[in-house]
Amino acid sequence: MRGVLLLLVVIMAFVLIAPMLRGWRLRLSGADTERPDPLVKDPFCGTYVLRSRAIRRESGGEALHFCSAECAARFARGDRPVS
């Protein structure tokens, strides 16, 4: 009976500790240093959107990312940003 209880404790400890060890190993290897699809902030309305889904526009040599074509158009017209 003690053996079964000890086995259950070891299994539970492994289940709880394994994800922490996996994250630690990834940080040491440098594999988790950059997100594959980072969030970017819309300069007009202030929302965050995945870079791959953002509407990209250039302004003064700087890349701007918008959440929608409407926000990009309102920014280009010079409308007041949403507070």
C-alpha cells in the first residue's frame, strides 16, 4: 500500500514539475526569445493586433500597423484619435 501511495506522489510531482523544467530548458537554449507573431499597437485607436493581421502603412519612413482599414484611413485623414 505504501508503494502505491509513493508511486502516486512521484507521478503527481512529475506532472507538476515537468512544465517548469521544459520552460527553463527553452529559456536556456534561447528558443523562447522572440514571439513568432508579436502584437503591435494601432497608433490611432490604441488596440493591439497580431502583426500578421495588421494593416501596414508607411509614414515618414516608419512602419505603422493598424487594426483595420478604417483606422488607417482615419489616421491618414488626420482625424482625432480615440481616447
